[in-house]
Amino acid sequence: MDQQEKPDNASQVEAQNKTQRAIADAPAPPDMTPMAWLKANAVFVFMLIFAVYYLYSNFGFEGVIKAGLVALGLGFVIFIHELGHFVAAKLCDVHVKTFSIGFGPALPGCSFKRGETQYMIGALPLGGYVSMVGEGSEADEGEEYPRSYKNKTVGQRMMIISAGVIMNVILGGICFIIVYRFHGVPRPPAVVWRVDSGSPAWQAGIKTGSSIAQLGDVKNPTFDDLRLAVALSGHNTTIPFVFQNRNNGPKIEVALEPRRDKNDMVPMIGIAPPPRAVLAPLPQKDTNKVKPNLLWITPFTKNSPASMARLLPLEKDCIIMGISNPKGEGYISIDHDLKLGSFDAQEFARVLLEHEGKACKILYYSKASENPIEAEIGTESFMPGDAIVGTTKTGQKNYNPLITEKLSEVKAFEPRPEGDFFEFTSRINQLAGQPVVIEIKRSQEKEKTLMMFVPPAFHMDTGMNMKMGEVAAVRKGSPAEKAGVQVGDRIASIEITAEGKETKKFSLDSFNPIQLPNALATKAGTSGDCSIILTVGRRNNTTHEALVMIPLPSVNWDHGFDGNLEEPVKPASPLSIPQLGIAFRVENTVLSIKEKSPAQEAGAKIFDVVEQARFARIDRKTNKEVWDKWTELKSWRGNQQVFDQWAFAFAMLQERDMHKIQLKVRRAGEPNLIELAPIVAIQDTSWPSAELGLRLISDFVMQKADSIVEAVEFGTNDTIKSIRSMYQNLASLVSGRISTDSLGGPIEIASQTFSAAEDPFALILFLGMISLNLAVVNFLPIPMLDGGHMVFLIYEKLRGKPASDAVMAAATYLGLAIVLSLMAFVFYLDIKRRFF
């Protein structure tokens, strides 16, 4: 028996040695001359040159450098993944045939063989790959070869498979640690700025300026903690909050249930974090190296009051009495009163605008002079990085915008040059419709305070009055709730009686509902008793009869919500009257059109229903006018879609660089949509606005580690939290809690990485997140991915033998179908997001 076995063992060893020699002696790819390589890869080289040309033409040389960093960064993340497989395979004595950095053909002179492994650098630096004997499609290769991957133990193969994911997790943690130690991670504060009308936070009565003292069990959270908790919330679950009102007001303990209906891509409670009172800086570090057509960024929106601001070479409390004539010589007299210390600021602003940005001269009185002084106003306006430190004083009986008042200092961990943002917005709201002076400080001016004169702001109107929609929400404990207003009611009229003033009635069959919140606030004033009587139309939900007009009991106007920033933040959001606690929809149906208005000239008619809209804007690259894509202005209301997004569309029109909109309307008797001519909105000087057009930087608290030990602690916590949230996000996607429209594919990843490349630490942080995402996605139990291989290895370990070839083949095809379908889907979302 032994004699018979020896020849068999000897032949087996000889077969193994022969297989090993055949694999080891496999010829390496032949070296190619540079010209031969170019000929063989002409298409690839042409595409690469075209990509570089496109980047240079649109983003300059800096754009090419950023794109290179993006490619190298993303490639490095995938390379680290493959390096994990490579090192683990070597430790397990697996024969590795090829280890490539990058894909595609090897670059000339960048391929060599050392020992048994061919090392190469591919032309496309987007990852890499490891080729092992006995793996994948070559699983039958070296069937008896002991160093074949398939002949290793299950434990060794598990180690090799999981090594890539482990390396990605380690890389993500290292990226976090580096940023925490040497730069810090910006965290937006958990402070309320805007409140989305009708949202869960709005219904709970959360006010602008409130801070979140506690979120669940987390004390003093950041806004990132809030976003994560809300996004990962389950159906019909509430999140306990403790809100602290400004100036140490009373705390509000409330449990909010995040909203996620068909109009929301992700769960939300309806609040946004605040900016700082600092104008946005240019992203380019050295603008001299950037093409001129890229210097489009300004600290204000174009055609806004802030874009027409002028630096005044004056001191506080001066009185302007004349300005040079923009149409001739001499001065135009400005009405003024030396005793009262005031002048006609509206007239001064009007003449200043007629100079159309050119230098001019003024005559003024100062406290130190009895005679008029001449001064020149240049063309200087707001600059990036300007810190706002003061404004015109509010509550003046005799208005003079040059009488200013400092803003309160910001309570922050680090010294800040600007004043309190919420105090700034409160003052601008009170001064709406008036020319104002904004005091600023510049880093190059050190302690000097500069005075910027800003013309008055008014709403931009199209001339269309739209139809009042249904009541969307009623705030808890509000005057509207006390009056008995119900969701689904339609406001027919509002009577308002302010203390010492005559009663005024607003009938919504003729009055523009968009103007209602401002008109009521103007009539109510800023103090004193004010009573409200609402008449609503209510339909019987059982009989579905016509609306019945119901006068409701009188209630008081709540001045406690004066200045609260409540806006239609989402397309489907309603419009609100903060002081009444009522949010109503504005339908897209035209009820009336002003004579000779922009809408009338564009061809709009009464009872048109606006179904689609698009806005004009200034292209950031060419500085020319372009149009956005058409957007349908319809929302889901239960299982029906209705056209009631005019409140959001109108708000968007106010904030754009160009107040220009084009509409497609449905008209009775017409089979197809009618495309109207572009509508250029005009100022309505009877309708003041607090929107000056300033672009402000986001507020954040820099979380920085004081030691390497603390950096490791922060980085580890972020890594664990990120991985957990990614799996919870996937579960929410599967359950439908989060919309698939929120997903991004390779185009979106490249775009966000390109943006992050502005700052090296932002890029490192983003690559850390991408690395963790790659680890999580790659370890999903999908055949063809590492997680799918791990499932089969666990199956083999438990069963004692691998799955059959038929099962493996079926799983492979299934995995391929899933991966390709997912790739096609996210590519579709990326393309849809950008082009349709």
C-alpha cells in the first residue's frame, strides 16, 4: 500500500512544481517604446488631453491642479483598499501575479517584475487591482498549487477578503486624526436661523435665535448631530429637544417628530443654522493666477441693494445737504434739518443711484464744522471678508442713516471681529424700506470703522395676484389655534384693528396673499394692542359641500413673533404669518393682473395656472445671462399633485442675481401649455423688503484636538459614528425613509471632491469619508463585492465545503446584475441632477 502511494505522492508534488514554474515563468508584458505606447493607446490619450483642455478652459490652471488632486485622492483611497488585499495575500503566502496602481495600460517605463509579481502604474490613476493565482475567472488555474488563493484555509481567505475594508477604515480614521490635530473640523452650531413655514419646528413655536441645549441624551450638540439624528429617525418616532431662547429666555422642552412625506427627500424638522455677519471671501487664494472670467464671485448678489452700496468718507451723525448733479454741473439740494439732525435719505439714495456707480461729490455738515464740507464718494463698495460691526440706529423719530449704533459682541470661544448676526438681522428688518448705513471693519484697515451706505430694498413684483390656498398648518398655542382655525380652511378675509388706528379689512379675493404677512405687520406696528378677526371658508369633509364662510372669534396679535424668520424653504412649503401662527399655501392660479405690469406684457391672463417656471441667472464662468432648467411647480397633497408652489417661486425670485422668470401656463381652452415671454420683475416701492443681497459666510465652531491622544479619540469616535450612520442610512433607503433621489454617484463624488480640493484639510476630511463609504459599500453582502465573498466563506466554514459551481456562477451573475444596476441608477441620478 505504501509502495503504491509513493509514486502517486511524487507525481502530485511534481505536478505542483510544474504548475508553480509555469506560473512563475509566465512572460511579463513586453516593454514598449513611448511611440509604440502612444499608438496603442491613442484613444485614451486623446480623451485625457480633451479632459485637461476642458478643465483649463473652464477653471484655469488651478482647475487642472484640483482635478489632478481629486484623481490622485480618489485613486489613493482605492489603492489603499487593494494594498490591504496585497499585503494580506503575501502574509498568507498566496502567489500574487499583478499589483497595479491605477487602471488601463501601464505607463511607459512604469512596469517591472520583481520576483513572482508584476508591478505597474496604470495610465488612469483611479484605484488599482491585485491579481492572485486561483482567484475569480482563473479559479481553476493551479488546481493543485498550494499557493493558489482557493487552496488556502477559509480563515486565510477571510483575512485576505476583509483586509481591503479594514485598510479603508484605518485610512478614514487616520484622515480624521490628521485634520483634528493639525487644523480642526468645522462644526455648525446648533442654533436656529430660518424656520421652514409649516414644519414640525414651526408648529412647535421654535423661534429664530434659539439654541439647542440638548438633543436626546446629547448636551450642547452641534448641528451635525441634529442632522444625523433627524435623518436616521424612524417612522412615527419623536426626538426630545431642549431649546434655549436668546438672551437666556425660557427653555422649551418639546418632542418633535421629523416629517418625511412625498415632498421631502429626507426626514426634516425645518430649521437651518445661521451664518456669521461676515461677507463671503473669494475662494481663490491668489486671484492674480486665475483667469479673469473666473473672478465672478462677489460678496453680494448682483442687482441687489448691496451691489449698489457706496463707501461714505464720513463720520457718524453727519448731515448730507447736497449731491453733485448726475446730469450736469452743480449740486442737487437735499432737504435737511440741522436742528433735528436729519436729511432726506430717500432722495439722496435716489440721486446717488442715478450716478450709476460713478464717483460723485457731496456736501455735508459735521458736528465739528459750521459750514458745509465737500467730499468725494468713490466707487468702492463691499469687499469679501468685510466684518459687520454696526448699523443705522433703529427707532429714530427724525431719520438719519448716519446715526449708527454698534452691534453686540459675539459670544464665541475665539475672538471675532463682527457683531451679533441676529441683532443685525433684527435691525435690518426694522429698517426695511429705508436707506441704511452698515458699519464694517476690514482686516487691512485694522481698528478703523468704515461706513457703507446701502439704498433701500423693496420686493420685486411681477404684477400677478395669485389665489389664496388652504391653511397648511397652525402653530400650537397660537392666536390662530385659539380662534379655531383648522388645517384645510381657506382665509377669506382678515380684519385688523391696531391701537390708535382705524380698522382695516383685507379681502383675499382681491388682495395678493404673498403680501399679506407684510401688510398685516405694517398695520399692527411694533408695539401696542392689536386685535384680529379672521373669516375662513370651510368645507364639510363628509358632504363635500361648497365652502361655508365662518367668522372666527377675535384674537390678539402676538408681537413676540415680530421679526421671526419664517420662510418657504422647500418648494412645497407654505407661507406664514408669524404673529398669528398660521401657514397657508399660495396656489399657482392667477386671479388678477396689474395694468401695464411685467406679467401683462409677457402675455399672462387671468385664471392662467402656472405649471412650470425657470429663472435667469448670471453664468459664473462667462458672466453672461443663462436660463436654468424648467421646473414643475407642483406638490404632493396626499395622493394627488396640485400646483401650489408660488410662495417658494416668489421667494426664489427675490434672491436671484437677476429678477427674471419665465412661465409655462395652462389656459382654459388650450390643449397645450403656453410659454410666456420672460418676465422682468420691477420694484414695488410700497412693499419694503429686508433682503439687501449680502452673501455671508457660514457659522461654525472649530473642533480641534489639543494633543495627539485627543485627536485619536476624536478621530476614532467619528469613524465609529460615520460607519454606524452609513449602515443606518442604507436601512432608511431600503425602508423608504430616505429618498433615493438623495443618492450621488461617481459624478457627484468627483464634483464634491473637486469643491473640497479648495482646502487641503477639507480634501483630507472628505477622502476620509469616501474611504469609510467604500469600506461600508464593499462589505455589503452582494456577490462580487467583498461582503458577498465573505458570505460564501462563512457558508463554506459552516457547511464544511464550498458552494457548488452552479450556485457560485448564479451568484456571480446576480451580483454583476445588482452592481451594474446600482451603477446605472446612480449615474442616471447624477445626469438627471445636472442636465434635466
